[in-house]
Amino acid sequence: MPTIDLDTATIHYESVGPDTGRPVVFVHGYAMGGALWSPLATRLAARGLRCLAPTWPLGAHPTPLRPGADPTLPGVAATVGAFLDALDLSDVVLVGNDTGGLVAQLVAVHHGERLGALVLTSCDAFEHFPPPVLRPFVLAARHPVSFRAAVRTLGSRLVRRRAYGGLAHRDVEPLAAQWVRPALDDPRITEDLRRLTASLDRRTSLDVAARLGEVRPPVLVAWSADDAFFPVGDAQRLVDAMPRATLRIVPGARTFSMLDQPDVLAEAVADLAVATPSA
């Protein structure tokens, strides 16, 4: 797996598709990794797009953040911008999901110079953040000892099923077991995740929502029809907030539409990439 060293972090990422293809960069959610996107990336690469799926410093990252790095979601958004700069990517189609959809909104508003299009699949938005499922971890994050104890519970398959199982119709246990391993094995990554978790605040989502009207690239909001966590009403609100946004409902999918319906989502993303010519 290739890596790139930034000022704040070493980013591990997968890359598939021709180097000459339009770049598509994915942003996963909290305590997840880039492998989430593999089915979608494979399909988009077959359509000639260059797909990059990093594991961002959101809790499943293999290498700890550098000392002094900003672990908050705005800090992660700045890391995404630095990644695009370091690889000299332009006209990027940025695709976000779950917490990564909020990160993608932050990138579009604060670091959007290299974006050519934005795709928001089911994700955090507006006042619906942090999600209720994270509240026990947010409370535990007030102290390193309590947070380490909370993270240790993720070593249980049953706890992982409760945490991740509702995100897809398909079995996500192999991915979930992979994602929790860095925080279980490396106390430095546990601390990165604790600091991130302690920083989660509704003001982040509300502040960026107030500026979504500044997002100029075309936007696809591809929301899952069966989502148990992110209300479909937020999808329409996102479309209404951005001047060039369209809505597509993905049937037969929970939050992880890239796992439940990768063909449907690939068609939608590829259509956007082709319909919006390179800058």
C-alpha cells in the first residue's frame, strides 16, 4: 500500500485505475478505513477513473498523528486538502460517507481549490451530529482511562456488531475487525481517536452548513433509502443548500451504499464525473 508523508500524518492509501483518469478521492467515517470503498473503486476504475482511497486519521489509521497535529474534524479536512496538494491532484471528485461526508463538506468550504465535483452519500449534516451511537464514546473521551476501557470493548465481535452492523445489509464484520485493530494495538492511535472524539461538536456541522451556499462545484447527494442513522430529509436539505446539487436515492442500501449497491452508486458517480468536464 502506498503512503505519503504530510506535515501532520503519514497517509496510507489504495490507488486503482489509470493515472491519466480523473481523480476520485474517498473520505470514510469515524473508526473506519479506506477498504470501505474497494467495491466502488474497482467499478469506477473500470470506467477509466483514478480512484484513491486513503485511511484518514479517524481512528483506524495505521500510523499515529505527528506531535502537534490537529485531531479534530476541521484538522482532518485540512489533511485531506494537504493530501490533494501533495499528490498535485486537480479537478477532484471528492466522495464522502458517514462522518467523512461532514469532512467532505468542510473540505469543499475551506479547502475546495482542487475540487471539481462533490458526492455526499448518507452522512452527518446540520444539527444531526454527533450521531447518538457515538454518545458513550464522547462521554468516555473526557478521560484517557475511561476511553481506553471503551475502546477495549470493540475487541468483542458482539460489540462490533452493535456498532457497525446497522450500517449495511451486508456483513461488515471482516471490515470492522480490521478497523478497530489499530486503536486496540497502539495506545498512540487510541489517544488520537480519543482527542478526535472529545472534539466532536454540533457547532462543526452547523457552521459548515451555514456556508454550503458557497460550494460552487456540482454536487451529487446520493442517499441510501434504507438508512437507519441519517434521515433522508437531510439529503433534501443538503440539495437545497448548495446551488448546483442534485439528489439521487439509492434503493436497497443502508449507510454503506458502496457495499450494498456498488453498481448503482458507481453509475451515479461516473455519470457525475463524465457530465462535469475537467477544469
